[in-house]
Amino acid sequence: MKKDFNDTFLRAARGESVTHTPVWYMRQAGRSQPEYRKIKEKYSLFEITHQPELCAYVTALPVNQYNVDAAILYKDIMSPLPAIGVDVEIQSGVGPVISNPIRSLADVKKLTDIHPEEQLPYIFDTIKLLTTEMLSVPLIGFAGAPFTVASYMIE
């Protein structure tokens, strides 16, 4: 662990005594932050997540601005879908749009196996950058539940 590492979130998760209730910023990189809005004017969500330095910067924005107790990795639950052959675009004001939705068993059989280290290296690179160089708080990752992701793929 880094010197001056804020482990309040981890201690609370283990049920240990903490001086305050840990806080983290739920919107990953808040829409209320001018720096984030400026980045989003120039880059799409996937463009940000595919550039480890930029993604790490966006992930760390709320930590640096609000001094929260944990960071949430900036990404979307749809991030892994292109790696299995699903074309997805996150449209502003709409959300995820799948250009090749699953409509049949044949569509399911077209999906490919995922090899994260090969197909999603930018996620690993972002995590490494954040945990070794940028953050002094725990990093929270997340994934979409299978039913949720499948619902988007089918609609």
C-alpha cells in the first residue's frame, strides 16, 4: 500500500472501525465537473476508456476535487461487448444502442469468446496506472449483471 493511502473504504468494507462513513462519487466523473464536461465535448465514452492516461485522469477527477475515500473506474457496463462481436454505441441522451441485436440462436452462436488481456488491454493499463501512480484511495470496479447486459443486447 502507498504511503498516505486512504484505506477508510476498505476498513469499512471489512467491518472495522472508521472515523467517518466512506464516501465515493457515484457518477464516476461527475457531470457537475467542468473538467469532465470539457473532455466529454471532445471525446465519446469509448474514446475516453480506450486511452488509459485520459481514462485514469477522468477516474481520478472526483478524488482530486472532492477528496473522497474511493474512486470508481470510469467505464460503462457495455465496454466488453465489442470484444465478443457486439457493435455498441453510447448515444448522448439515449444510452446504449446495439447495431446488431441478438434476435435468434444463430445470433448467439455468432458471439465470440472474450480474451480480456488481448481484447481489453486498455482497461488493464488504466487500472495499473491508477493503482501504481495516481490514486491514494481504493479503486472500485464494476460490471453489468448478465441479465442487464443481455437485455441491452436483445432489445
